[in-house]
Amino acid sequence: MAVEQAPNSLVASGGLSEILSREGGQINAISYWTDTKILVWGGIGASMAHANGRYYATHANWQVGGGFYNPAARQWSAINEQNAHKFNWGAFHAFTGNQLIVWGGMGAKQPDNKGAIYELASDTWKTMSEAPILGRDTGCSVWTGTDLFIFGGRTTESNTSSDGALYNPNSDKWTLLPTQNAPSSRNSPMCALINQHRIVVWGGTAPNDQPLGDGKIYHFNSHTWSDMATENAPTPRNQSRMVWTGKYLIVWVGGNNGSHGNTGFTSGALYDPDANNGLGEWLTMATNDAPQGLKRSERCSLDWRSYVDLGRLFALSAITCSRRYVLS
């Protein structure tokens, strides 16, 4: 296992949301690759203005709009905003392949517990049923293949949560996650789908604003939580990057200075969830030649994807700060 320099033609310093924010666009926007275009929605920005082939923000504000970017044609196109979800800062979201689900988040200085689904084919939004959990922002979410998984986050400026729910867009129904043996209350945790039937929730920020270095695994089949190994786990952190490779879960970078994560790490670890009879095992990652000087995780993006397609690179942030980690 080693760290190597990524090809020069595919070097970039962050995900799509950071690229847009550096250029005057939406900060912390939602972004997904849709096979031919990049879908961008929400974040902090302003009324979308258009110039020089892109949308940009003219003054700071909660952002409602978005658009599609076609990297082949280098053109933007607008997204219909009628009935769209308007609480986008720190919102929970997932892309199903033909729908964008957006729920919760901060808007008008208050978390919301409503959401909406954007249908790509018809360019329309439809409202989600009201959730059985409090509105919140900056938790973690992931698409399971059938449901939007939501856990943790801030319900107020000073309160974090230790609950969550599953939302099925086909039935428009919610299912509460079990609370027994669930992860402790936390803001900014990381979550990842592994083996299509388990979700790892790890790290984040405790109610006392201290970073966390533990987690749990949610099992779909039994609707239960199980423990994770802690020996050799990464240093407690928040706003990290976490991705499943098919065998290992990679946790990389993140911060340790409260919810803002301003003091950054340049380290991580691999987690094998099937070792030790299901308790799992943490393995140390090589740090030689790893990117240095990171202050926030937004400056380093991670996804387990091909490095070939430039459009996919920007849409899915398939880079690790101009380096790639080789599992060999």
C-alpha cells in the first residue's frame, strides 16, 4: 500500500463545491455526476447570475438554486426551482440515478424537517412526507439503493442528535432507526455504505464540541446496530472523508478543532469490517508522500473511482489532494 502522485492532467485541489466557491459560486453545494452532466444544488451563495458560461453568486445568502454542467459542451443549464427544497445548508441528500433527494438542512437560521425530490427526467420537484425526526443539519446521509439513510446532526445551534431515519422515495414513507446501541449524539459524523447491507457511522463532534473517534455499524437485515473495533482507529476527528473500496473502509484527513475542524490531519486508516468475527480491524495507512498542510477536509476530497474521466473527477471528487492511495 502506497501513496503516489496523480497524473498532472487530473490534478485538482478539491471537490466541485470548493471549485465553485473559489470562483465566486456556491459554497458547500450538493453535487453529483449524472453520467453526462454535473448536478449542482444549494449551498451558500446568492441569486444565481450567469456569465462566462457559469452560474455565480453576487452576495452571501442561503442558496436555493442550482444547475447542470455539461463538461463536454462546457455549458450550464438551469434546474426548475418550483416546489424545490429551500433549506440547503448542511442538508441531507442522495442521488438515486434518476432522482435527487434533499431533506433538512439550515435555512433562515433554523433547521427544517421537510424535503423534496427532484426528478431529472421531468425537471420537476415533489414534496416529501414530513419526517418523524426533528429538523437538523450537518449530520450524515447515504443512499442505500432503496432508501435515504439519515443520522445525527444539529437540531439547534447547540444541540446534537443521536437518532435518525430511513426514507423510501417509492412509498414516501419513513422508518425510524433503532436507538438501542446506536452511536452517541454527534454532529458532522461520516457514514458509508458497505457490502450493500451495512452502514458505518463514525467520528464527528460531540455535544461538548470535542471530536469523536468511535462509531457503529447499522445492519439492514436485522435493523440493529453493532460495535466497531477501536484499537488502531484514526485519531478522533470530524469533517473527514470516508469511502468504501469493496474490501476496506478508508478514513482520511478531517479536523480536530470543534465543529469547524480548522486543525487538520494528514493521516487516516483502513477498516476491515469482516475481521475479528464482525468486530472489524483498523489498519494503518502509509503517510510517506501524503499531501501536507491541510487545514480543513474541504481541501481534500476522496472517492473510489476511475481517474480517467475529467467530468467524473470533478463531479465525484475522485482525488485525494493531488495524490492517489494505492492498495497493493
